[in-house]
Amino acid sequence: MANVPEDLQYSAEHEWVDGEAAVGGEVMIGITEHAADALGDIVYVEAPAVGSSVTAGEVCGELESTKAVSELYSPVTGTVVSANEALAATPEDVNKDPFGTGWIFKVAVTEAPQGLLDAAAYGELTA
Amino acid sequence: MSATRSPLHDEHVALGATLVDFAGWEMPVRYSGDIAEHTAVRTSAGLFDLSHMGEIAVRGADAVGFLEYALVGRMGAVGLGKAKYTMMCAADGGVIDDLVAYRRDFDHFVIVANASNKDVVLAELTARAAGFDVTLEDESAAVALIAVQGPRSEGIVTAMTARDADNIGPLPYYAATNVVLSGDIHAFVARTGYTGEDGFELFVAAADAVDVWRLALAIGGDAIVPCGLSSRDTLRLEAGMPLYGQELTRATTPFDAGLGRVIAFGTEANPRGNFVGRTALEAARDARPTRVLVGLVGDGRRSPRAGYSVTDAAGTPIGEVTSGAPSPTLGRPIGMAYVPLSASEAGTEVLIDVRGRGEPMTVAALPLYRRA
């Protein structure tokens, strides 16, 4: 059973959101352990460019494993303020520590997020 | 319909495997990790459960004549205890399945079919058997197939063998022998595989599968790693081996896939009788090929995947990717694709439409990896 930390929020597309998910807030985003496990060994992460705008529910990047490729969705709307540059050299961090060193990008939120799930709801989704 | 379980299902669960539905079977896609499993086969040894593969026994006085009619290869030339890579084609020359045929006796062959095609192959063999003195038996449920692949596989399989262990080492590629494994388990051991490495495939009774699996892990120790379907796919891709449903389909002939050599048309000195697909395959042989299966290698990070377009520099589609992945051994994206003859020469620069962006890749001869 994949780990689902209690203190994070989640999207149905298997991203997690850490931080103040409200207008004016800044959040850190990654993919869940469930998603990382399903992809297998991740060898390439394409995060959205710093300074670009992302829209909740829309594709903003991609993750590639030996087995498959998966699109990365933004769980919130806003402006990308940073991306995890370490993943260029160590994309396996997404598998090893999806909720920590495997974070993917940070967004300054410009619209109130809708439809984010708490840990219990996300856990049910993936049960 | 629920998926069929391998006789090794409980072993896979105990090893923490991620199981997926594959051609109606619930099979391990990975245990520890795709890259670690792939690397183990290239550098040491990997253990695979191939129980999903179909095994069809052909017995009878007309076994040779029947298989020479039903399949494209010259089965009468296969020696006792030898194996042959062959195909079943339709009357129009399209590939129904690629197969390995093992000759177990003068009048007894075992045909190993892809899991997804086993029922079709069995039905076609049955239809083609009219008038021949043969019996066909689907042994897929009774037989477990376990593969030990990698440079250390010979030592491991030899050590697993209690009687006639000396026969394992000298066994040539595509040859097989009956041995008795530790625990008095009878096995038909073939030096065959789908990884591009030295390796063995062990046919055992389904009831013995758990004992053989555990024996391989116990003998192999740190040198052997259980491997799932994901690493099996990247291993065969690097080795340039076709996968049915991707490089081979009903719409491709063996010539399209560069495998015309599997068809024996016979010669004047050594003629061969009729076989299903002969007329269409002769025409395909004599026609100028319109497309060629080639390898692809890239310098970027994004990989080609099955179904992606191959385009010229202007972005005009010229072909299609059949398989692709980031190669664990080569450390770069690789693939296989059908391209027109004009773009098939090694070194030709093409673009692959990877989700809307053209990724430059270079055409390369197959296989993309060859063991030292």
C-alpha cells in the first residue's frame, strides 16, 4: 500500500500539493508514491519552465520511465517560481522519495484551487 | 473475466511484485525495479516466469509434414533436441504469430506461442491439420516455463541440475536436453531466450514450478534477480528482437520485419512442398520492399514509443515507431520503426514526433545491443 502523507493535498491526476493552496500562496508539487510506483524507474522529468503559467488540470510537463511515459498535470493555477533542477541528474529521486527530494516544481497560486483531495479521499481513489 | 494466475503467483506476491494483466494473465511487471532487473540480466542473471506463454504439443506420424505445411520454416531439418525460431503466416503472408518450435522426438514437437496468440495459433493449427495424422494438445496450463538469462545463467542452471549436469555447459544455442533437477524434478532445458544474453528456458510441470523457482533463487543467491515483463521488454528491444503486436502483426510479412530468412521456399536441389502463405510470400520476396524495420537511437532524453510518427526534417510523416524506451544499457533513447527504403540506411537523420515535438534521432542497424 503506497504511502499517502496526511498533511498534503492531492489531485485526481496523482499530484500532491504542499503549502498554502490559496490565492497569494506558494505551493510545492510532486507526484504521489502511487503514481511513481506505477511508472517504474523514472529516467526523465520535464518540469514546466520557471516563469511560465500553469493551469489547474492541464498538462504542464512529463515523466518518462523505462516502461512508459506519463503527462504531468498542474493541480493549481499560477506562475511557476522554481523547478527541481536536481532531477536532471537524479530523476530516480521521484521513485525514492516522491514526497521529499523528488518534488518537481513550485507555483505562486493565482486562482483559488478547486477539487483538491485530502489524504483520506486520495487514499480511497487509489485503493 | 478474471485473469489467469501463474503457478508462481504466490511467489510473486511474496517477492513484492507489481502484477499487471498481460494477455489475460496476471503477471509480474517488476519486482525491485526495471533498471536493476535489466542490468542483472546484462551483467549476472535474471529469473523470469514465462508461464503465460502457450505450449502446444504436436504428435503423430505426420508431425513433420504437417508443420512444414502449417509453418514457414523447414521443420524436417530440425534435429532431435533442437529448437527453431519460426512463424505461422496467413494465406496473404501476414504474420499470425512468431513461434519457437522444439523437436522433442521424431514425431513430437512443442510449439511455444505468444500468450496473446495461443488460442489463434491452436485454432489455425487445428484447421491446417485436416488430412494429417497428428494430434494437437494445448499443454499451456500443465507446463510452466521459467527462464534463467544472463552471463551467469550457465553456472546457475548447471548447479540446479542433479543428473546430466555435464550436458548443460556444452548445449549449443537453440538446443535442448532433458535433465533431472535437484529434488528429482524432470525438466526440458533449452538454451533459448528473449534477452540478447546467454540463457536457458526450463520447461517443467506446473506442479513443480514453485520448487524450480525457489531452487533457482537458492542456487543463484545474490547473482540472480527475479525479473518482470518490463525488463523483458527493454532487454528484447535492445537486442532487436521483434514483439508480436508491435513489430509483427497480421498486416506485416516476415520480409517487412527483416526476417525473410525464417521462410524456407526450398531450392531446385532441395525442394519444399506447399505451405500456407507460400504464394503471397513468394510475391513479397520478389517485390521491392516498401518499408524496412530499423533501429533508432537518440541523443536527447525523450524516448520514441509505439505508434509515434517518424517524420522527415520538414515534419512530414514517413513511418511509425513500433517500440521504444530509454535504453538502460546504452543510456539513451532507442526504438524500432518502420521507415521507407529511402530512409532506412544507417545514419539517416529523422525526427520522431514525441507528443508534438520533433526529437532528432538517427537510424541504426539492428540489433542496437550485441553481447560481447
